[in-house]
Amino acid sequence: MALIISETFGFAVQDRSEAAQAQRRSEICPFSQKLCWKRFRSGGRINGVCAGKQTNSDEVIICPDRLYAESFKILEEIVDIAFGTGMKLIPSSEVASTQGQANRIVAFGKHWGKELRVPKNDSDAKDYSADWILAKISADGTLEEFVPVEVQSIDTTGSYQKQWYALEGLELPASPQPTTTPGLNWENVNKRIIPQLLAKGNIFGGENLCRKGLFFVCPSGVYKRLLERLGAGLSARPMNPGTLTFRWYDLEAAGTPGQIRRLVLKGQFTTTVQNFRDAYNSTLKLPSIDAMQRRISKALEEASEPRKKRS
């Protein structure tokens, strides 16, 4: 099914208020407060697409920065859950100036200084990273505990450039345009997101100070597809080392023109990395025996009688 753009630069596409138009003209992401990084290859225009939907389906966030709405609310909420209320979330640049203060949580991430990376092993130059590390430090700056956070939206396939230019009332550039139909890359859940969660969940499960496990923040649609990929159901567990805590969000259904829609938390679920791995490896949802054989035989039969097929 084709992808329909539903939001750009934080505003629903039907919102043509002055505030929405000014944000689009600025090309600044209202969530990171930086120039939007989403740019068309042909023509070079920054498009600021935040969310979209397929025909007869729910809207889904397609830019991870859209999940940083309301001044990184998702991180503040995780701090409350993992460390308790009354904590102060700060960037690493403020550690020195707040020295001596208690209840500080230092956020390391691409929008707050830098990501922290963990080497795979001593002989491998490649490494792992979490999108965010939330580190609780003492008054003298000693690390007491930390929580890693992964933030994922969903990738797109094809190109929505023609649709975007039509929305903005602009003429397509003269350079060659992609003709592929835009869509949502749900297969990425299976190919990239699940393997990353398993690998990083195991890595952080071996950290003594990672006492609440790994958090994973995503749109509701991604969480739903992730569950559909599992062969068995997940068992709920309390937060501990070696757990995965999923938190999934939607955008509020309707907003006031000129105002950015809020993120709405739709649910939270905690399980163990081992339970997640076992559910993914379960055989409960495999196709029936010789399913591919039957599919091939049918395709060969159709190919051998092309005229009959056309009629």
C-alpha cells in the first residue's frame, strides 16, 4: 500500500496556519531545534516529513526525531520510571557546573553532546551504541547507575517526492525523479530492529550498573509489527538487569491549527531478553510443511499456460 504523507515539520499537512507555514519555511526541526536532515536526493529540498499512513491504516511516525517532542518528554518519563521522581536531566556539558548537586541524570545522545559506543570485543574494530545513555551520578560525579535507551521509528521505501512537491504547490525539479511508489519498510522490524534489540539487550545485561535493563521507544505501529513477528507471546517481568522495556506512542488524533500535536503514550511492557529471544525463535508461526513447494508448483503451472491465465 502506498504511503500518504500526514505531517511535515511537526504540523499536520492540512494545517496551513501561519505558524505551520513559518516552521516549514525555516526548515528547522521543531523537536531537535536543528536544520532538518531529511533531504531529497534530486533537487536537494529539505522535506521535514515526520509521519505518514497507508490507505486504511493508522498514522505512524517515520522520523525518530518526532519522538523527541515536548522537550524530550520520552527521556524525562524514563528517568521517572528508572530512577524515581525529583531527578534533574542534564547534558554532559553541565556536569562541571552542577558539581555537588544530588539527583542528577546525565543524558548522552546525538542531540545532547554525543553517543557513547561499546566495542564488540577486543579484536573487532566495530562497536555498538545505544541512542541514549541516561547515567545517574552522585554529588561528586561518580557513576551510580545507568539506563540505555533505543529510539526507533520506521523506515520508508520508494519515494514520496512527487507527493511532497504537490502538497507544497511546487514544481518538480528537472532532474530525474524516482518513480517507485512510497511505502513503509515493515520488513526492517525483522531484519534490523529485532537483531539489534537481542544484541544490545545481551550486551547491557552484562553491565553491573545497568539495573533496569534496556528501554525501547517506538511508534505503536512498530510495536504491533514487532509482536506479529514473534512466534510466541511474551511474559511480563519486573525491571531488572537483562530486561527489555517497550514503550510505544501515537500522535494525538487531532490538534488545534498552529499547534504541534502531542505524543500519546499507548503502553509499556517489560520482559526479559531471553524470553524475547525464545519468542522470536519459536516455531509456532512457521508456514505449513511444503508451503513454498506448493507456491512454486502453482507459479510453474501459471507460467506454462499463459494464454489460459490471460483469458
